[in-house]
Amino acid sequence: MADDAKYITLTDANFSEEVLNTDQPVLVDFWAAWCGPCRVIAPVVAELAADFEGRAKIGKVDVDTNPQTAMNYNVRSIPTLLFFKDGRVVDQLIGTAPKRVLAERLESLATQSV
């Protein structure tokens, strides 16, 4: 992954502040280092973070080091991508998807009025 990545590293400790208590939509990628599909989608997530900078937050949760957050959202398969708006999960995707699909979902949330 790029050293200049614009996504947020989410943890059990900062999840509420970064995801639930923000006025921006948030895409959260639940992943693990040993997960092949997670490595496939990682560059797409990083690109989305750059594309949506200032309009939406993109974060990544390593499920091995942050099990509580993964448990709280019933993450059983990875990668799991959860889309948050106003502190609530409004969409999800399990597995990989083309950048276009993720961008369309995020764009929809970013342009919705509160």
C-alpha cells in the first residue's frame, strides 16, 4: 500500500470518534493481512480515499488487531465493506467489487442531504 494513503487506520479505540461521530459518510474496510481478497481490494480502497478526500472518510479496520469492532458489526467474512451515514450502517458489501461500484455507492451517500 502507498505510504501517502489517505485512508484512516481505524481501531477499537478510535472507531466511534472517526466513524460514528462524523458528519461525513464513511466507508469502512474490514480486512486482515493474511486475506487474499483483502489484498486485491486494498488498492481500490486507497484510490477511493484519495478520490473522496474532503467529501467522505475511508477507513480500514484490521480484524486481527481490533476484534471488538469487527464483533460489534457482526463481521464474519472479509473483506467486508460497511457504508456509514450519520453513525449508522446504510449499506454493505462482502468480498471484492469493482471501483466503479464502490464509488457509486459512496457518491450517493456523499451527495445526500442530511
